[in-house]
Amino acid sequence: MSPPVRVRFPPSPTGHLHVGSARTALFNWLFARHHGGVYVLRIEDTDRTRSTEESIESILEALRWLGLAWDEGPPAPGYRQTERFEIYGEHARRLVRSGQAYYCECPPEQLEAERKIAQQRGETFRYSGRCRDRGLAAGALRLRIPAEGETVVQDLIHGPVTFAHSQLDDWILVRRDSVPTYNFCVVVDDVTMGITHVIRGDDHLSNTPKQVLCYGALGYALPEFAHIPMIMGPDRTRLSKRHGATSVQAFRDAGILPEAMVNYLARLGWSHGDQEIFTRAELVEHFDLKHVGASSAVFDSTKLEWVSQHWLKAAAPARLAGELIPFIERAGLTPPRDRAWLGQVADTLRERAKTLVDMVEAGRFYFQAPKSWDPKSAATLFTGPGAERLALLIDRLAAEPRFEAQRLEALYRRLADELGLKLIDLAQLTRLAVTGGTASPPLFQVLALLGKEETLARLRVALRAANPPSEPSGADEPPARPPRGAARVD
Ligand code: GLU
């Protein structure tokens, strides 16, 4: 029987969580959940100049938002590389004792000069091995690599990938300042944390033969490796800031629900037949490495919006209400206290919205009376006849005891019949008056949600705009716009 699955996600905390890394985290999480295994979070903070506490916080926050909780990891001690120097030290000493590693005191300037020469010749730099047999007792610690032969990485996605040793060199395990290098820490960590499957981006594939040789030198069995292809921008270069938003938080702030992000990321490189929409439970049930493709996936914002729209439509209204609140605040509006009401509002907005931001934009009028009306529509609708119709609507609506969508619709139909008009003639006039524009969720639902008092107040303001008093009335409400036909005074 194979040992229980243990996977890891080891971000380097040098910035926000990139969507590419988020997808790596997701694949690891899904693999662990699918196999009933353990998902470990490890913070790779050995590069102290580039690692920050803010980045750690930001990455953890993004993972929590995505719902990728870790089974082992911080704040428990021992999951940050900077807390593990003792373990790396022990392993380094072991390699020195067994003769698999040696100290090198070549001055950095000399190595740099050699690197430049190799570059000029168009060759990859390889350490000359000058200190290999000098038996030094201090300096940078290098791994002794067999000069001949090759190392084959058996990759679950790419198949066997062969690296000739002539392409590798005696790489540094521990720098002369005693800081262990990334490749060494990863091997020691993965072994000591009992990792069974290393699932990571294929930008790390070229590191893997070095790591494989290090496992061998330490006498450890290899884990399985699965290198997942990079995510590309539409121009087929690696997805980066040039392509727009790349951090998980940026998508959260753009109003994508976490379930949409997870669904979208899962399909970037993995497939299950032609299914596009997955619940988290379905992903856990179906996820496997066999169906991760070997070629890179292109990040498609249009598809993300489509997936986002699906999950906005699927969310329970109460949940949507909660999700909307920060977006309402961010738009400079005051979120209503009545959550149930906000849930109903959300329900009217989600049909047409791709994101939570869209919902707030399209539903601004629910939280604030329009400050102005679409000028073109106002010019055609807020006219003499428009004013008469508004006055009639105000009378009828004021007499309506129950402000419910169906009753309001019936009221509008009756009045339209009486006046020999079409329903739309009254509806567009009302829509402009209460929302400021000519597109909105179904009008009678909007009126019912705004309620009688607010609807009437907005219609009255519109009426004054359509039928301005000839003399300034001195009324306490300021005119919403200058009286029609008023000459501009410069
Ligand atoms: N810390 C590395 C990174 O953020 C991951 C290394 C690995 O998965 O082995 O790219």
C-alpha cells in the first residue's frame, strides 16, 4: 500500500499571491482532498531581503479567501524556512561527512568573471570544480555531481525528462554566509515533512535534476514529481502584470466570488470531459493529475467573467448581500441595514452582472436617489406630456395601499389603457425618474423594493424637472437641474 498522500504549497513571500501560484495551491489542495491526504503550507522565506511579513499575511489571506485552508502550517512553529536552519545544518554536515559535498572558496568576483565569459560564448555557466579535491574546511558548500551520465526526472505530467550531467554543475547547498540555498532547503523540507508528491509549476522543472541528485546524496527516496504548465497571457507569454490583474486579491476586489475563481483556476490546465462548471465538491471528487495537460494554459478573462456570472446567479441571496456590502461601501454608498432587503435587491441585479462591482454599479439607484438623469432621455421624456403622466402616476401610486410588483404592474397597465398609451411609455418615464437611466432590473420589482415613499419622492423630483415652476418657488428641495429652456448666464 502506498503511504498516505502528503503535498505542500511553499510560497516565497515576496509579494501578493499570483493567480499562477494560487492554481498550484489549488491543485495541491484538490489532490490532497481527493486522496484523503494532508496539505502542508510552508513559507519559503530564506531570502530575507525579499521576504516580508506583509507578503506572508497577504498570501495567507488570499488562500483563506479561496477556501484553501491548510492542514499543517503556520502559525504552528517549524513551517517557515527561517525556523529550520538547524535542520538544514544537520543535513549539510551529513553531506560533508560522507564526502558528497565539499567547501569552495573561489572568490565571487572570479566566479562572476567566469559566468560572463560563458555568457559571451552563449554557454550556460558551470562551476569549474576547482575546489573539488582541495579538502577545504570552510566556504560555500557545493554538492558533488557525477561528471558523467544523466539524471532522468520521472514526471507525472511530462513523462521522463532527461538531464545530462554535463549540463549541471556542483551547485551550492549553503552559501559562504551560511544561508542554505533554495534547492537545498526544498529537498530537506520535502523529505523531513514526509511529502509524497511535489506538485509545482514547470518553471521549477530545471531545478528538479539538481534536487534529485541531492535526494540521492542524502540517501532519501524520491517523491513523485508533477510539474504543471505555466499560465500564459493572451499573447502566449508568461502571465504577468503586463497582462493586467494577476494577484488573487485583484480579482477579489474586482468582485469575483471565490467559488468562481476556484472553478476558473481548476480548469486552467485540468479538464474533466467538457464540463466547465464545478462545485468544490465536484472538483474534489474528479481531480486527478492524469488530466492535467502538458501544454500551457491561456488566461482568458472573458471566460472568467462567464464563470463569475454563473456563480453570482447560483449564490443564495443572503450570501450575496453579505458579499456586496464592502463593494457598496467602496462605491461611496451606505449599505442598507436590512440584509433581507439587500438580498432581494441583489436578486434583481445578478441576472445582468458579471461581478459584484457590476452589481453595485447597476444598482447604485437602490442606495441613493439619482443625482441627475440621462440627459438625452430626459430631453425626450421630461416634457409637457411627460409631466402630465408623472402627475397622474403620482396620484395613482399614492392611492395604492400595497406596493407589490404585480399590483404595480396592473396599476400601470390600467393607466396606460386609459391614456391610450403603451405600458412602455409609462415604464420608461418612471424608470428614468427613479433610476436616472433607461436600463434597470424589472421596473415593478424595483418600485416595490424602493417602496412607496421613496418612489413617490423620486417621481416628484422628476415632475419638478419636467414641469419647472415659472418662478423659483423657494421650496426647500433644490432644483435637480436648471429650469428647462433657461438661458445660460455666464
Ligand atoms: N517557493 C517556490 C516558489 O514560490 C516554490 C518551490 C517549490 O514548489 O518547490 O516558486
